[in-house]
Amino acid sequence: MSFQEKLLGFMRETAYRPLTVDELARELGLHDKRDVRKFTRLMEELEQAGKIIKTRYGRYGVPEKMNLAVGMLQGNPAGFGFVLPDAPAAGDIFIPAGQLNGALHGDRVVARLSGTREGGKREGEIIRILERRSRYVIGRLESVRQLVYVVPDDQRISTDIFIPRSQARPLKNGLKVQVEITRWPEKRRPPEGIIVSVLGEPGDQGLDTLTIIKKYELPESFPPQVQKEVAALPAEITSADLEGRRDLRALPTVTIDGADAKDLDDAVSLQRLANGNLELGVHIADVGHFVREGTAVDREAFQRGTSVYLVETVIPMLPPELSNGLCSLNPKVDRLTISVLMELDAGGQLLRYNFTPSVINSRERMTYEDLRAILEDQDAALSRRYAQLLPMFTEMSRLALVLRSRRADRGAIDFDLPEIKVVLDDTGRTAALEKRPRSIAETIIEEFMLQCNEVVAAHFTRLQVPFLYRVHERPDEEKMLAFRDFVHNLGYSFKGRPDKIHARALQALLQQVAGKPEQRVVNTLLLRSMKQARYSAEHLPHFGLAAEDYTHFTSPIRRYPDLVVHRLLREYLEGMPGSRRLARLAHYNEAAAERSSVRERLAMEAERESVEVKKIEFMSGKEGQEYDATISGVTSFGFFVELDNLVEGLVHISSLTDDYYRYNEKALSLHGGRTGKMFRIGQAVKVVLKRVEKDKRQLDFTLVG
């Protein structure tokens, strides 16, 4: 247990009142002046992080014992908001518009609980802003008489930002701009700011992507020091790089990725051993060999946390010279790797494993499309082209299905949610929306990577050393109760108490709805009811995978935690570090886990928005066309429909002119009082596109007839 954990544990469980720094130091046995100074700095860091609260009288306590909650504010276009607490067990906290006290969407805040609303929901007010999400906002410039303001693109920021008239005079209405807030909002005063960048006019090519890059403050280039370090690296690996490595160049290794992938960080091999068992090799780019701890490249990778894959461009975690070149496992060239060699019996049971620094030479750069054509379509031309590898591919498909079956038997949840690939034309506009197929090719890589990640995590769990895990906590009881009620109204049920639900029960439910009209909706709502997986220095299980031990090891080119895990593996293989080094590693792992989790969530938001923008663009100009759709959500103001291409829009209740419709919250349905007609989730409908509102990212549909 770290000193920080010991301190927080004492404050939560032993201290019966808020204490001063000196009182806490004495209770924890700190007397040396240097130790007390360090302790004071730690208290300041914990206060800034919101893990402890300092009262106006200089005493410290933990939020949960002071009727306070710390978390992120989620705004609403109507002006109110919700605090999503760091400790979410008790649920979100409603914040009325008059109690935001200058906080904006995305800010990290402290809320004082003031009571409960109808239905037992907690209510409160913002009393402190710990950290602003950003000083920068993207929006549309508008002016009315003497007033100039920017309307934020993000409707969760429900207040306009006022701009000095002198600065905006040469600019015309409707321009997309980036604003820096110079004065934060107060109770009766809106925020003020200055324009720092003019992004363009609506319709400009590339504006949507530039807007997303600016909105999420994604880095647009690498700092000079990073470029200098990369320029000093050799163009290819040298003989010195091979020292101490196992030579696996004779193994029939291949990479299997999407056709447009450039950063190839995993290769696989499979061979039959003399004893009849299989040896599965997962070979991961040894990024840590080139990106040393504490270098400028490493510091930049820590800050970025992950690569961000937008529709039109990639914001890489590492410079292209590394991500697409020296580290990428390109075919027919020697590459440095960390290999995990696993011996498995016919039933997929792990018998032995070995970690080793290695060198490989990938035989082929296989794509999902080609491997799918070989294994599922028996494509004759491709089978001839890859004849030497065909037996291995066939064996891989068998093993992948065995491993998937073993995961299913233990209760791992397999969400069947299709993904969309956006196809662009030469001008960067959306030419098509295609569903990404999920075939045996994708299954092979998915199962082999899962197997490797579990083996690595289980090994270091047994060693009981500082490590970095990928964890997924059990769902909140409240959300599981709501989900249980929802599926019950659809005629389904699942076993187990909502507070102690097992993943196997949820997996069984998904099997029940497979192939039914409501399959997609049930999968989506279950996913929304689950907690988000995150990185943690603390060993916790992964609920969704039904795995006791799990980590991310297989993508160090594009995920920082994987790079950290590689370094830890190499260091522990070379000998157990001393106690001071172990303490430093534990502290660094905590920082890396927190930073990477934050950056992952931001990347997911940016990537999702990038796809949504292109979906809206694709539907522009198609007003009046009819589509088959499925009702994906029902609210008091209408229902949402999803087309086959995964585009979603709203059928507003005001367009249902044949009756008065009442909303049934429990059944998530609209019911006509006179006709008895009902609209509910999963129902097939035929709709016509009426309106495309690009700025609001909204499509309006009406029912045909």
C-alpha cells in the first residue's frame, strides 16, 4: 500500500473530523521537517485533484464525509447540468441552471449535495471549480447591432461567449472561429473572450476535421526536441540492436490488419510442436527499445496517451518515422519485437509460456479482406498466392474459434455492435458508409491478442510487483435495475441480482436477442449501462471479459499503457529492482493510468464526432428520400430511428398528426390514445428524411404516410 493510499484510508475510516496538516502528520508518525514538507506538498496535490477538501478554516477531510462530491460537470443545452462523480456508486447529481456558479461543461468541480429530487435523484450546487476543461471554445461568430458573440458548437455549453466589437469588426457572420475565454461566467454575467483563430467558412474543405482538432486541442505537430531525437535514430536496425535477442526470423510470422493501416504493431505465428500441441506466437513491436524512459519522445507520448484516428487523418502518439517506419512490423524486413510464445493443447488450455526480446521478419502483410476471402470465400487466386501459409491460416482459424468458445464458457460478454467505415472521395467528402464486417479474420487477431494480454497480466499479478492493468468494474446497481426493467418490457429477463450480476447472465441475454429486431438496441443499451473500462495501477478484474487478470500489451505504437507494460516486462525480466525503484514505478504507473484513461476518453469522443460529421455530410442533399429504419430510442418528444447505414435521426412527436401520443417511461414507448398505435424500441418503421441540420448534427425524419 502506497503512502497516499494509507493517508486516504486513514481519513476515510479512522479520522472522525477534519484535521489540520500538522494533526494529520502527527497521526501518521511524521516528525522530520523534510518529511512534513513533502507531506504538505502531497496534501496540496490531493486537494487540487479533488481527493481531499480543504475547509475555510484550514482543515482537511474527504468529500464523501463532508456531504460533497467531486467529478466532471456534464452540461445540457437547456442550461442545467449533472456532476458525474469520481466515485459513481450513488449516481449522478443534478445541478439546476442557477447553481452552476460559473462552471461550464467538462469542468472538474466540487458539488455540495442539497437534497433529492422526485425519484430519489440527488441534487446539488457547484461550490468549487477544481480545473477548467479548457480555455478554448469552437463556435460560430454572430453579431447583432453592437453585440458580437460566439455560439459554441458544443451545445452542452449553453451560454454564448461575448467578443470585443473592435476585434470582430473585420469578420463576417457565420465564420467558424476558435475563442480563448478571458473572463469566466459569473451568476449574472456571461463569459467573455477573444478570437485566436479563424478556421474558415461553412462548406470549406477540411473544416470539419480542423474544427475537431481544435475543439479537442489535439496536437498538430511534434515539438522540435522530439523531432531532433527522432532524426538521430538510425533508419534501420543494426547488428548491435540484435544483441541479447532470440532470433525468430525463421518463424512464419505475418501481420493481419485493415488495408489502410500503417502502424503495424502486432504479428502472429502458429506452429505444431513435436508433442502435438500448438505454439502460438504473438510478436509485438519493441517500441521501448527506441523510446527510452524520460526522453522527449517519451514525455510527448505520455501527454498524448494514444493515437487518435479521425476519418480524414491520424494524430499519432509517436512520430511517423517510428509509428510507420522503424517500429512498424512491415513485411520482408527485420524488426525488433517482444514475443510471447504460448503452448496450448487442442482444447485451447494454456500449458506453458515464455517472454523474450526477439527479432522477426514478417513473411506477409495480410489484410482482413484477403484473409477473409481465403478462409470464408475459398478464393482460389489468393489461396494459390499464399499457398505456403494456407495450412497455418487454417489452423489459426480453428484455434481462434476454440479460444472464443472458452471465453464464452466463462461468461465473457460479446457485444454484437456493427461499426461503420466512412469512404471518402477525392475531395474528402463522404462517398459511402459501409458496415465493417466481423469475420474469422478479425476474430483471429482479436482472440490471439486477448490471450496474450491475459497471459502477461496473470504473470505479473503472481509476481506482486507494480504493474499497469486494464480494468472494468462491475456495473452500478441503479443502471442494472433500469436495464432489467427495460428488457423486461421487451419480454426478456436475466438471472441474478442487479448488485451482484455476473457477466455470464448478461451474455446469455445477448444470445436470447441475437437475430431479433431489438438485438442492436439491447446491445447498445447494455453497453451504455456498463462502466467504462480504464487503466489502473491497482489489480482489479475485467468484468466484460470475465477475466481476473487483464492488461494492454499488444499496441505500444498507438497506446501509451502498452509501452509502459513493455518497459516493466523488460525490467522485471532483467532482475527485480530495488525498493526505491519499485516505489517510483508504482507512482509512475498511477500517473500513466490516470493520464491514459483521460486521453483515451477524449480520443473516443473526437473519433465518434469525426464519424458523426461525415454521416451528416453523407445525408445532405438526400431530403425527401425514403428509408427503412428501426426505432432505437423513445423519449417524451418523439423517437429516434436508425437506418441500415447506422445513421440516426429524430421523428418528432409533433409530426405524428393522427393522434395524441403519451410517453410511457417504463416501457420506453409512445402510445396513441385514440388509435391505440404504439411506437417502441426495436420496431421497424419506414421514414422520409425531412431536414438536415449540419450545425446541430441533427437529422429530422417523418413517418411515411
